[in-house]
Amino acid sequence: MKKNRKQGIVYSTDTGRMCPGCGHPVKKCCCSTAKPRPASDGVVRVKRQTKGRKGSGVSLIEGLPLQETELKKLGKELKKKCGSGGTIKNGVIEIQGDHRELLVQSLLQLGYNARLAGG
């Protein structure tokens, strides 16, 4: 039988798991390029949404001009300030509960042009 897989290091005791694409450690992988965000108008919008959540509301933060890793760090900081959970999906930070006013104040302190959006 012939194997069509690339030969290389899969795991190293020094660095842990290795990326099969570039051969670097997974934490320092250089083959997965970050997707560029679409150009925005410079306004960060904070809104509330209940659609598809069985009535439970979440606060959405859209329009942040950050890459994925920076977005995760900011999301973690904002979740900690609100004292609730959340996630980051498709460049949008979702925080459980209605924390819009607190989020806008926090984003304004960080230097973003944040506004409430929606009804």
C-alpha cells in the first residue's frame, strides 16, 4: 500500500503538537493567515438581540477593526467587566444579557467610537 501523506514531525516533546502545513509548533503556526475584516465606517455598534435564542437576550458588538486574536482578548476583558459569559463569532462579540450601556462606556474608554444601535 502506498501512503500519500507528507512525512514530518507530528509531535515534539519540546514544543508539543506541530502544524502539518508549515511544520512549526501549533501556537506559532504561520500557514493560517488571518482573514481580513471588511472595511467598516469606523463606528462600533452595540445592540441587543433575542432572535434564535428562545427569548434570552445577548449584547452584540459589531464593527471592531481588530484581528481574531485581538478580538478574543477584548471579548474576554468585556465579559469580565459584565460578569457574564459570551463568545466571538464571525468578528462579532456576543455577551450574554443586556449590558449595552456598560459596553458602550467601556468601549469609549478604550478609544473606540461606540454607539447604541437598534431599538
